[in-house]
Amino acid sequence: MAYDIDDLLYLMARLRDPRDGCPWDLKQSYATIAPSTLEEAYEVVDTIERDDLDHLQEELGDLLFQVIFYSQLAREEQRFDFSQVVSDLVTKLVRRHPHVFPDGTLQSRASTTGEKSTQVKQRWEAIKQQERSAKGAEGLLDDVPLNLPALSRAAKLQKRAASVGFDWPEVEGPIAKVREELQELEQALADNDPQAMAEELGDLLFAAVNISRSLNIDPEAALRAGNRKFEQRFRHMETHSEQSLSELNLEQLEALWQEAKRGLK
């Protein structure tokens, strides 16, 4: 039997029914669900990056359930419901795509787009800035979420600043900045200044994000790929060593690491 979105909404309401619902679901709140939302979103991304598309449908369902759960909580509090979430989303996307919906209605169609992607992007950013202003955000950086992963937030802050021209024209600029910040970190190390070390390391990481942004590489995705590569090589070391890694000296560990690099190219 195939279920639809109405069945999912009914299921969610039943789980939260005070008479015979699920005790666990009844105890949840926006705050207690939030960590699961982050986890489910990362699982979707992880499935895509590992090209495990056979499981993407399931992971998308888990993520959709988070939206349904929040909507149910809001409906109980008479704030909004799922249909309003959908309606607001469609309204916003129609507004942000005037090159597709020229009359501002879902049914309208443009005779031809005739626009380059750069023009579309510029209009998109202008519309988003209008929306931010309408929400009371005065500064360009005001509504960049504080709880974004640090690399993602750094990229978003830099992108916002770049939208008004505060940016290097070429990748050589942030590369030179990385070298400069590395020298400053080395000086902090020489001075044995822990506070300066932490500050300069932060500056170095921020500068590295600027390189990734200049190259149109998502820094979070790049680091996740680096993590996976490290895991694969380290596991290769574990499985190909005749002794426990803790029993080996640094020279032996390095030899295993180089072997893993050659074997996992």
C-alpha cells in the first residue's frame, strides 16, 4: 500500500495524541528534536557524498519527518501547520524566481529566460536582502546563523561580505593570506603565547575557507572528504600491520601510512 503526505500528517498527529499516542513523542519539544534534525540532514548529505543513492529515499524520509514533527508541535500551539509551511515556501520561491514566474504567480510562465546565471544570481541576492531587511536585519551579517558549523559559517560570512565587493579578485589573495597567518601562528608558537596561538589558528582556518570559496569548493564538503580519506588510510594501516599500532614507533607508523597512501590512490 502506498501512503501519501496526508497519511504522514495523520500518523504524526496520532503519535502526539494525549490519549493513546507514543510516550516518547509526547515528551518532545522543538529544542529536543533539533539535534536529530542536524543529524538527519548530515545523513542525507553523507549518503549523497558516498554515492549511496539506494538509501537516499530513506534518509530524505527521515529528514521530512523532522519538518512534520515541528509542524505538528506548532499546530498544537496554534502557531501554524504544515500546509502553511508549504504555502509560505511556494510563495517565497515564486517571489525569488521572477525570471521563471514573471507575473508573480505559480501559473505564469516566461516566454524565454534570456538571462545569464550571473544575472539570476544577482537578482536572487537582491531579493534575499530585501527579505532580510523586512525581518529587521540591519547589517549584512546580522542573520547568519550562529549555530552553523564553523567552516560553513565562515564561508557564509565571507560570501555576504563579497556581495558588496569586499573580496580578493583572484585566489592568489587568500593563498597569500594563508601564508601570512601561518607565519603569525609560528610567531605565537615561538613566543609560547597560548592565547595568540588560538587566535592565529582561527585566522588561519578562516583564511583557508577563503581559498575554498574562491575555488567554488564547499569547505565542509572538502573537510568531510579529507576525513574519509584519513579514515580509509588509517584503517588500512590497522589491517595491514602485524602488530598493534600502539606497539610501533613513529618511523614504522609513517612507513605504514605511506603504504596506505600508495594502496588507496
